[in-house]
Amino acid sequence: MVYATLISRARREEQIKELLNSSSVALPDGFGLKILASIMQKKIENTVAGIDFGEHLLALAENKGAKVFFLGAERAVAKKAAK
């Protein structure tokens, strides 16, 4: 998910910029990104709310019997999410 703060950091940090530019998928998340795009004189047609994408992704994984990996969560958070 790409959100306004991440774009702002990418403008200042080359490593973040390279990561975003090399991504296979970058989904625009939230209205803040549309505001930032307007300020930068860019146009974004649609955004995707992260929670909506996550719910659909998890439902698809469940239907397909696929596993989902959460990077960066503390062990207690990961256990709660697994329930």
C-alpha cells in the first residue's frame, strides 16, 4: 500500500524511492494520497482503502487455502491476527 507519508519520504530518501519504483504492485491508499497528488500536480483516478484490500486479500487466501505473512508485527499482534 502506498500512502501520502510514504511518497513524501520517497522524495527525500533514495532507498524508499527505489523500493517503490521496483515494486510489482503499488496500491494507492486513502484520500490523503489524492490530496498529495493534487499538490504535486499529478492525477490519481481511484484509491484503495488498505482495510478493504486486506479484507479481500485475506478472504481470497482463505478460499484458496493460501498462507498470509505479516511482516513487522510483534508476536502478540501476529497471534491475535491469526485468530
